Amino acid sequence: MITAQAVELRIGARVLLHDASFRIAPGDRIGLVGRNGAGKTTLTKTLAGETQPTGGKIVRGNEIGYLPQDPRTGDLDVIAMDRVLSARGLDSVVRQMRETEGAMASLDVETHEAAMERYPRLEERFLAAGGYAAESEAETITSNLGLDDRILAQTLGTLSGGQRRRIELARILFSGVETLLLDEPTNHLDADSIIWLREYLRHYSGGLIVISHDNELLRAIANKVFHLDGNRGEIDQYNMGWDRYLEQRETDERRRRKERQIAEKTAGTLLAQAEKMRAKATKAVAAQNMIRRAEKMLSGLEGVRASDKVANLRFPKPAACGKTPLTASGLSKAYGSQEVFTGVDLAIDRGSRVVILGLNGAGKTTLLRILGGVEDADQGTVNPGHGLKIGYYAQEHETLDMDATVVENLRHAAPDLGDTEVRGVLGSFLFSGDDADKPTRVLSGGEKTRLALATLVVSSANVLLLDEPTNNLDPASRAEILGALSTYEGAVVMVTHDDGAVAALNPERVLLLPDGDEDLWNDSYAELVSLA
Ligand SMILES: Nc1ncnc2c1ncn2[C@@H]1O[C@H](COP(=O)(O)OP(=O)(O)OP(=O)(O)O)[C@@H](O)[C@H]1O
Ligand SMILES: [Mg+2]
């Protein structure tokens, strides 16, 4: 149980939220929605106790499982499975049991006997913490989240951001706490895992808040919806499931638009009246008051207008290049003894569109990283064609310099661009004057995605390598990006689970991993997208 009383969240001069009161009780499954940058992550972080609210009070009744939007940097030397088991204090005892089992097999009599003596004590501790049932519960959760034994045996430092997130998610689900705060839990999951998670959360008996832009997830699990309106700084609480919320919200927006029209009209009348009265000395004060009232009315409306704004995007003309700007042959990659893919050949023609399909762990991100020159293949070569300019969009925004400001990141991508142009591009990606000087690290998930895409846009790339480009985007921004993608003239190689993104791309070809088979696109592949 979490209770928020008159909570205020302020960042500098900006008030994200004021005077918000609500509760998360057992049985509450709350979908928290709102535009990118509205303050959803900031709010859940505060509910989790990682930061303090600037006003009001948050009372936490029990332990909380919090999944942050960015993979947490913690102790990177921990073995992944131990990290999961540590949620119930099982990690050290399981590790000691394994070691002791090894020692029991020792030929050295003393070692053997010491181990034989130690083992029952360890097993007792193990059973007290839930024992074999708990261990197998953890295994069920990890396997349903697409984490195989190979990954579970690695240390956290060797895992990708997406894999680390899945480990954290598994850990939280395994922990058995009564309240969950999940920030975009389906990012990085494949379709099977998403369906499993949906069912899991639907039957969850505790209370939970889930931030998501995934309608299907919200439809399946939410019995309440909180809409965080960053412009008004308010949470609208809807005590209903997703579909009814959508209808209700529509009605509310219509009412607000109407109120706005009325306010605008009233303000107009007031101003006209004041203008007439101003001439007369006796009425000058009254006229001043009228003007002030009208201005106040109008300034109250600004927020509503700003919320309707979305980026108006077009990807610019790509730089000229040869007929086949990018080819690769015989690419193979293995991690340790585990082969990811072998002998992948690929030719990307100018302006062509390719989708890469494959299950979690099939190597889609790895292949894009190799094509993007961020990682080396074990075997095979990537051959840049004439005039190739790659624009690589990384799933975890690793192409952005988190310590630089928004403007500096853009300048870095296009050093020749003038100041006005830079500000112009930022503006069309919805970064206002102040936002432009923010350090990139503090940006919200969706804002980071927008910035990363903006850096591609200015670089006049002619081959875009896009790894899940629609993750984190709110529906309006997603529609904008997909619109821009559908008219882009350069070549695109995309990895995505988002069938809308594939439809917008209108691909000609598909590359199937891990086999590396290529085929012409046809509709039967569309069904595979959300499965991949
Ligand atoms: N330390 C900071 N300094 C300046 N601005 C900040 C700071 N931390 C957060 N912000 C800003 O606060 C706003 C809210 O961010 P938050 O991450 O909570 O948004 P969000 O609703 O989770 O968005 P998304 O859907 O994109 O994840 C953003 O505009 C962000 O840039
Ligand atoms: Mg967020």
C-alpha cells in the first residue's frame, strides 16, 4: 500500500505535479499514462522512495518492487541468476550449496568431510527461504521472460541493457512484494514474454502501477487509469478499465476544448470592452483589471494548447550514395561457446527497406551493432559502399553522450550546422529553448528517443539502422516518427516488435535470424513481427 497526500513535484521552476492525492491498495492495477516528459518516471521514482517530493507526503506500507525505465547500474559483478534469487535472500545459500556439492566430491578426505557436515545446515537455510519450490519459481519466471541459462550464468556487466532490465523484472516478480511500480515493463521483451507478463500481472493480487504506451497491456490489466497531465500538473484519476477510460477521456477533452473556446471568447469580449473604457480617466482602473483578468484566462489556456503539440517531422534528404551503399558477407558472432549467428550475407541497396526478424536472443541488436560499426564480428566483413553514411539508432540510446547537453549532442552529429538550424531541428523534435540546454542524462525516456532520432536526421545519413525506434514513444510522437519514416528516401534496416512500425516502413525484404535467410516481404511475415 502506498498513500500519496498533496504531493508536489517540481523540477527547477517547472511544476510537474501539484496537490496530488491518491492510494495504491491491494487489488489496484493502475495504468499510468501521459505524454513523453509529463513526469511519469519522476512520479514513480518518488513513490518508490528514490527521490523526495518537493511537497506533500508519501507513506509506504510495505516493501515495494520498482522497475526503473533505465537499467540500473548496480554491482556489475553479480551473476544474473544470483541477482534474481537475491530478492528472497536465496542467492548466497544457493551459491554455497553449489560450492559445497563440489567439495563433497573432492578426493581430499578433510575437504570432503567438512563439506558433508556443512551441507545439511545450508540445506536447512535453503528450505527456510522457500527451497526448491522457490528456486523453480524463479526459473519459471526467468524462462518466461526469455532469459536462457547462458544469460543467467553471466555477470550483469556482460549483459545488454535489455537483458539487465529483464533480470530486474524477474527479480521483482520473484520477490513476492505487495506493491509493484513498473516503468515500461514491456520494453525489450519479445511477444511471448509480453503475453506471459500480461497474464501474470492480470492475476496479481497486490497493488501495482504500470507505466506503458502499450494499449494491449493496459487493456488487459488496468482496472484504474491515472492520466498525468504535465501541462496542468494534475493527475486525472479514472476508476475504470482501459476502454471505458478512453471513452471518458475523449469526453473530458471535448469538454475542455469547449471551455477553452468559451474562455477565449470571454477574454476577447473583456479586452474589447477594456479598450473602449481605457480612454476615460474614471474607468482606467477598471479597464486595467479587465485586461488582467483576460490575460489570466488566456494564460491558463496555454497548457492545454501545448499538450496538443506534436513534433512535425520529416527526415531530410539523405546524402548521395552508390547503388548499394552497404554490404556484408559471412558475418558470424558467438559469445563464448554460444553461437549467435553464422554466415550472414546482406546487401542494402539505396533506398531499400529491410526488416530483421528473430526471437529474443537471435542476435538482431548484435547484427545492427556490427553493421553500425559499434561491434566487431568474429568472422566476415562489413563493406561500406560509395558514399555510405550510416545513422544508427541504438535501443538503449548509447549513441547519445549522457554528459553533454541536448544541443551539444546535436552539434556533435552535424558539426557544420548553424546555430539557428540546430535550434530549428530541436524545435521540430519538441525541444524548447530551455530543454536544449538540459544535460541529456535527465531527459525522459521518450525525450531521449526523440533526441537520438534528431541526431540521425541532421547527419543526412543514407542508411538508417533502427533498433526498436518506437519504444518509449507516446502514441502521438510515435505516429509522427512513423509518418516521417514512411516518406524517408534513404535505406532503412529495422528491428522491431511493433507491427505498426513495420506497416509504416512498408518493407521489401526480410532477414531472418539466426539463420540469416533473406526473403521478399509478404504478409505472412507480418504475423511474425509481433511474435519475433
Ligand atoms: N534533473 C532534471 N533537470 C531538468 N529536467 C529534468 C530533470 N529530471 C527530469 N527532468 C525533466 O522532467 C520531465 C519529466 O520527466 P520524466 O522522466 O518523469 O517523464 P516521463 O513522463 O516518464 O516521460 P517518458 O514517457 O518519455 O518516459 C522531462 O521533461 C525531463 O526532461
Ligand atoms: Mg518515463
